[in-house]
Amino acid sequence: MRFLKPVVMTSLVLSSLLSTSLVAQDAHIGSVRTEFKLLGPNSTIEVERFDDPEVQGISCYLSYSQVGGISGAVGLAEEASEASVACRQTGEIAFDPDDVEEQEVVFNQRRSALFKNMRVVRMHDAETHTFVYLTYSTKLVDGSPKNAISAVHYGEF
């Protein structure tokens, strides 16, 4: 029994460190309840922020549904393929053109136990000095055509 206490404490410390490092990348902004569930958590719409990893000064805000109930609580629910993204200039925009690809996945989140992901892809329209952010859902066999888009201009007009 004495052995279990240090193992449990170590696990708690490591999990808190891991969740702290994840919060540094993503920020949970808030949520609203969409459906009451008697057992397990309620179904919600979640709002998160993530900062573009290669372009300083751009933050993106994602909204997506989260299935509640027992299947949602244990991670077995398949989430909807609908999400919204709004990206904005939140500081001075700075980036190294050599580090920014024409098209790159900048956010990826699992949406089911095995085969579904929600992604945000950044596309660089160098001609108009604009970064375009597209969110969509992928699935092993077929993805969803549902998508949302946002754009942030940089430089002078």
C-alpha cells in the first residue's frame, strides 16, 4: 500500500504538467450547454483559441460540438463534422517566409475514438498578403464536405 501512494502522486504531477503544457498551446474560452444528459456530462458547444504556431500575432477561435452522456464521457461518441473558425490579428504579425509553407495543418484534434479528426489548415496567399484558415473534418473512409473558412491580411494595403 505504501508503494501505491508515490505512484499515484507521480501520476498526478505528470498529468498536471501535461495539461499545463497543453493549455499553453490551446486555451479553452468557454462553452454552452445544448442538451441535458441525465447520465454523464451534458452535450455542449465548446470554444477554444489556438495561436498559429508559425505566424506570430494570429490567433484562431474554434467552435465545435461535444457529445455528452456516457459515450461522450468515455470518449466513444462520434462527434459531428461541423466546426467554425475565426482567425484574427491579435498582435504584430511576424513570420519567417522560409518556415511558412503554402499549405500546412496548424491544428488537429481527434473527434472519435479511432478514425475522425478535425483539422485547421493554413494556406498562404502571397499575392494578396493573406493567410487563409480552413477547418474541416476527416474520416478514414470519407470525410465531410462541411467546412468553415477565415482569412487574415498582413502587410500594407
